[in-house]
Amino acid sequence: MKLAVIGTGYVGLTQGACLAEIGHGVYCVDVDARKIRNLKKGILPIYEPGLEELVVANAAANRLHFTTDVRSAIEQAEVVFSAVGTPPDKDYRADLTAVHDVARGFGRYANGYKVFVNKSTVPVGTGKACREIIDAEFAQRGVTFSYDQVSNPEFLREGVAVTDCLKPDRIVVGAMTEKAVQIMREVNQPIIDKGAIFFSTSVESAEIIKYASNTFLATKITFMNEIARLCEQVGADVTEVAQGVGLDQRIGKRFLHAGIGYGGSCFPKDIDALQAIGRDNGYEFEILAAVKKVNERQKGVLVEKLLKHLPELRGLTLAVWGLAFKPKTDDMRDAPSRVVIRDLVDRGARVRAYDPAAMTNARAVLPKISYARTAIEAATGADALLILTDWDEFRGIDLAALKKVMKGNIIGDGRNIWRPQEVREHGFTYFSIGRV
């Protein structure tokens, strides 16, 4: 099939490349001419494992195309995906300006029956608003083309987005007609054949599923961080507690890892947006308010623990390993590292940081620190080390070699990547989250 994906950000680029990979002809569209020029050269605006190879291979196979020509892409496409950003506005509601612009373009340039698909994370009612925009554009043109509007939320996790796109656990399609459902099934058939569940529902239900999923996962993480605090008080190990809880099939083992809080572009934004949707409809999400409060508090817990060992940080050199909000990404949006590092700098510490992928983006938001080329270089001469992102690279560090290069012996592990006893046997004063 011929498909158009409007927006070449994280979701749009990944979706476009994966749709091309399963055999479709895909036009990826963006208003940013520089981004499109770079994509044609195989230069990606984001770091995502496996995505560059996918883009280059499918462009070479003439299945994946990049353009700024919205009209041409829509005219040629059978299905048009809207994958533009929905950032929060000043009231924490999703800003739908770009989504409405895509719907407006669809209404202006559609030249026959097509399916308009909202891939972006949007509040309930967006599908109806898009239909009204499209109908108004059709009326202005004096045309009466039939079309279908679909909600098809993405569930991509940064760091494993390609796998999530090609091998998802479910594909959610909210549609008003059986024809649209069948077209979306056809689009995704190679993925369905590999075991993905195809779930069709109403447009409104599909719109809220993404918010409900993300906020529930954030709640799981936050709950375990609360349990971690209790574990420290009673001498329990939160990693053992999480394993035991995760064996309950009603709960599952994923998203039960205690740490210094969640970040990224999805969880914080979607919690705020769902709260706003609730307020707009006369309902206050008390549990989400608590989740948000606890998560913000959790970002400060590592510095609290550090101050028990080093009450005065002024003039000290502190090494930081990990800047991105999670491993296998360069995303610094709402990363806990931003809160931790700014606190350290405000207390007069000299911070030297290392991250395998995120340092370019980090320099833009954390300019008052220095950056090292390796983890060991960051730790050399440091009075203490804080681990803020659980990159696999850090797990394999030689602790004996680390001990030799550090000036001090204090390690604060915000992601519980090491076994406490092993680290202490190498002569370190070690603290983590939810373990004693």
C-alpha cells in the first residue's frame, strides 16, 4: 500500500521506517526542510538503536521517501498517518495545533477515499475535532469525498522502539466503520501474522487507551519507589520484594524497578494531560496527583543520601554516570539527571559527567558541568560517583580499576545496577535505592 506519515519526529520516523520494512511504500513528510535533507542522506535527528539501518536500507530499496511536499504525499497515499507532536500547553493540556494542521492539510489535498489516522497521543475528542476540520475543508472546496478517521495510538519505548513497532504486543485501532478496520488490518497484516493482537474499538476508547497505559505504568514505578523507602526503614531489599511481587501474574514483573524516578517525554506529559482531561470532564485524578508528587520527590533522594556522607559539597568533584532518562536513548526530556545535577551545582560541587549517547543533548540543558569521554575518565579524581542511568556499559565496569582512579570511595547507585556486598568488598561506601 501507499502510505504517508506526516511528521518525522520520534514516532513518525520510526513508524515510517517500520511500515516500509514490512513492504509498504511510505512517504515521510516534514515541514523542516533541513531535517528532510539530512534524512535523505541517512542522517537521523534522534538516536534509536537499529533505526538508522532501517532508514538507510528501505530508502535504498525505494520503499521509504522523505519530502516536504505535503500535498503530493497525501494525494498519492491510501492511508495518511498524523504523527506530529502534542506538547503540553500552559495548562498542561495537549497542544493539538499540529494535529489540526495535518487534518486541515488532509481536507485540502485529499483527492478520493482515504483513511486519516491519528498516531499521535491525543485526548479523547480529537478524532471528532479532526473530522469537523476535514469536513469544513471539503465544504470549502465543494467536494464530497468519503473518508474514514482512525485512532491508532503508538506504544513505542525509547531504546527498543524498532522492536516495539515491528513486534508489538498489540495494535489498537479505533474506527467508525468496518471498512477502516479492515484497511488498518491490511496495513499491519505482516505484524499481525507474527503474533501481534489486533484490537479494534471506538475512536474515543482508542484515544484514551494510550493515556491510561502510560499513567498506569508510571503508577507502578512510583509505587515501587514508595515500597523502596519502606524497605530501607525495615532492612528489606526492594529488588527481592519486586521479584516476589512480579511473580503474581495479575501484576507482572515489568516496571517494578525502584530508582530515582521516571522521566522522558511520555509519562510526565501524559499524566498531566490525563489530569487535564479529567478536570475538563468534572473528575479529579487524586492518584495521579500523588504519583506526580512522589516521582518529583524521588528525583532528590540520591542527593539526600549523599549529604549524609558528604554534608558539604562545595569544592568537591562529583562524577555522574548516565544523563539520559533511560538507557539506549539520547533523550534528556524530564530526565532525573537534570534535577540531580542542578542540585549538586547549586551546592557548589564540580560535576563531571559521562553518558554513552546523551552528552550532545545534555550540553544544551546542563551547560555548567564538564563532560568526559569515558566513564572511567569521569570518575578519575572524583570524591564521589553517582549513577543516574542504568546503561549496560556501567554494569561491566571493573570495580578494582574504578577504586584506583577515584579520590574518594563513595558511590550512590540510583538504578541499583550492582550488588551492594560486592561493591563494598572493593572498599567503597555504597548506597542505592531500597536496599541496605
